[in-house]
Amino acid sequence: MQITEVKVFPVQEERLKAYVSITLDASFVVRDIKIIQGHTGLFVAMPSKKRKDGQFRDIAHPLNQETRAMIEDQIFGAYEKELEALGQSDGPVKRQKSPSNNPGDSENF
């Protein structure tokens, strides 16, 4: 599986820094991925849906750490390029590990 396209849509919010869409193998799109400012840096949050009990669950997510790392590397690379193009870059972004240990759970965002 390869990511064949990454689209970054920066936003001006306190914690939410950008929405991202990725295309896999030029045939499958995942939208509403978020780049979020955490306590120690930025992290990638997969698309999620709020359940009736108030918890958020990921709609789509990687099944292993290798795939997660590949997706995050591509997303952060595209995010840095977008910031440079907008003249907002301060160098490489500071990343943190995703706050969730369960790949199906997402932070309340």
C-alpha cells in the first residue's frame, strides 16, 4: 500500500492545526484526518465519530505501528511543505506520539 496523494488544509484554531486527506494506491481516499496540537507537540488523529455514550471512535485507522508511522511521516512532510508555501514555517514540526494506545479510540476532538 502506498500513499499516492496528501492534501493538507491548514486552519487557524487553537489546537486543530489542519485537516488532511490521503489517497491510497490512487484508488481510496481517507478524509477528515486531523493534525492536532497536543501537550508536547503535534499528532495525527484519524477520522472519528462521536458515539451516543460521548466517546469518540476512529472510523478508519492503521492496524499496526509500521503503517501508522508511514502515514504520519507522509502527513507531517506534506504539512511542513504547506506551511513553507504559506510562509508560516518555523522549521520541522515537533511531533508527539498519538495519545491513544488503542488504535480504535480517538481523543475527544
